[in-house]
Amino acid sequence: MSLTASEFPTTPRRGLRLPVIAALVAVMAISGCGLPRSGPSKKEILSGAVENGGDAHIIFVNNHVNRTANFTPAYGFSNEFLNAGAVGADEIRPGDTLGLMIWENVDDGLLVGLGQSSTQLQQLQVDSQGYIFVPYAGRIRAAGNSPEQLRQVITSRLESQTPDPQVSVTRVAGDGATVSVMGKVFGQGVYPIERPTRTLSSMLAKAGGVNVEPEVAVVTVKRGRESGKVWLTDLYFNPSYDIALRPGDVIMVEEDQRSFTALGALGQQTKVPLGNEQINAIEAVAMVGGLQTQTGDPTGVFVLRDEPAQVASAVLGQPVGGTQRMVYVLDLTRPNGLFLARDFLVRDGDTIYVTEAPYVRWQKILGAITGSAGSINQLENIGN
């Protein structure tokens, strides 16, 4: 509401001074306009409930809510990863490089020069189909065999052409038995799967270890179309997560990106990392400096979340389809309010919002009125 110039009294009537009249005008003007504030009021949030035509479910937190809504999406590996046996470190694969040494028990052999007893064939790469070529032995299937098995095959092929051949086969890990290690490690690169590096933890050690705090390091393993992730600390405390590696695995180490956002009448308005610990609502509020003493409303602590259908159905007590917008209300002034807030877990992507106490609005109105009246007094003094 506002007054036009013609309606504004130019002279005091019935003993009213100009500042008083100005204050009354200010009250009417302020009541019709918005005041600076940190966000919506408690009443405005509650008016957005589904029951009022809004698109959010307003849920007052109680023990039932804590039992049904409190879950933390767990990291871990599927059975495909957990049940995979260790790769044989000596198994030959396409892309591997082999070295052959052949001794012949004759002075002038097939492969051995005159006056020599052996010949060495180095850098024999196993082709994409898994074969190598050995002179006088022909094309031989190497992939899938161990060096000892391949030695026997080559020996049997040469026996019909030279008496009592002796063969030695050595394997150098090549492109066919490697994994890629990337991200927050000291030594990114492609590493062979060898006898000491057949598991996830040993391969990370081979790459120099992680260069972030272990408590916030997340390790992801991608194998074909499948992938899984675990906390680095779980590799220490849960040996089953120290999975056997497979050729072609991609290992990515990242710093955990999970976080929640704090807004409203709190000590800070910021984005806060969660880390790998379970954080409850009380701890989350404390992490940003707690409620502002002068403005925070302990009855208006809200946690805004997009809840998956399964959890939303359990909380609401009725089946719903698709992700649901949920607004959880925590009233810290209730007899068990602090306990309920302590038991309510904060999840990745949550927004914690604290409304201003109702009297704060009146303080702002009074401040605006006092300021307006003071300004008019100054103008009146100047005019005099």
C-alpha cells in the first residue's frame, strides 16, 4: 500500500508530528513490499506441500522416518568382480612378447650356425589371434598356454627334424596382460599383470599409491561394461574387496565428490564435502557453524532431497512411482527433537535450509521504520 502526493498530509493535524505520520506511511509501505531475507519462510515452504497443490512431500521427522529413510548407498563390487579368480601370471595372451632359446645336439643344425650349439629368437610377439611363428616348427598357438606348455609344443614340432632339441621359453608381459591406472595416483600409466601385481591393492602400490587422503579416496574398476567402486580404506579392512585383476581393466582413483549444501540462517552458507563417514543432521549443522543465534529458527530446520521411489514409498506408507521431492522437517525444540535430528542421516546432494525466526521479520520492519523516520527528521531539521 502507498499514498499519492495529494493524499500525503502537508501539515500536522491534531498534534501529530511529521515523523509519526511518516512512520505510519512506512509501516503501510513496508507491509506491501518484500524485505531482504536469506530465503523462504517456514510458512512458505509448508505451503508447497502436495496437499496444497505443490510438488513436494512435507514430512515431519519421527522414529518411523529415521528407520525408513536412513540408508547410505553403499560402494562395492558385484559378484562378477568378487568371484573372479586370480589370473595366472604366466599365461600367454595376444600382444605378449616371448623370447625363445633353442639348443640342437648336432654340429650343423636347422637353426644353429656352424660351430654353435644354440640360437636365440627374441621379441616374438603373439599376434591378435594368439599365434607365433617359429622357423621349422611353423605357426603355433601360444595364447592360453604357459611358457612350459608352449615349450613342450615347440619341442615336439622340432623333434622330427633335429635330434633331441632343447627349448626354453620366456614371457615378457605385453599389451595383452595389462591394466590402466589413472586419476589420483603418483604414477599413472599402463602396468602389466605380473605375479606380484595380480590384485587391486598390489597394482595401486605398483602405481606409487594414491596422492589424496586415503579417507576420501574412491577406487573405481571398469571391466568391459561392468564397473564397481570402493573406498580405498575398505581394501585394508575388507580383504574381499581386494579383487583379482583382468587384462584390460581400467582403475580410476578419485577424491570423493559427495557433498551437501547448507543455506539459510546458519553460520555458513556453503557446499560441504561428506567424506566417507555417515553424517547426521546435528553434525551437518555443526559443520557449518550451527544455527545463527540472532536469526535461526530451531523449529524450521529443513532437509530437501530427491528420494528414490522405494524409499519414498516406505516413508509415505503408500506406493509411489519415480523419484519424489521430499522436504524433511526437523523441530529441534521438541522434547526428542535433538535425538531425532541426531538419528537422521544426511546424504549426497541434500540441501539443509534453516528459516529465520518469525520475530526477525518484525525487527527488520522496525529497523526500516526507524531508519525512515530518522531520515525524515534529518530532512525536517535541514528545512528548519
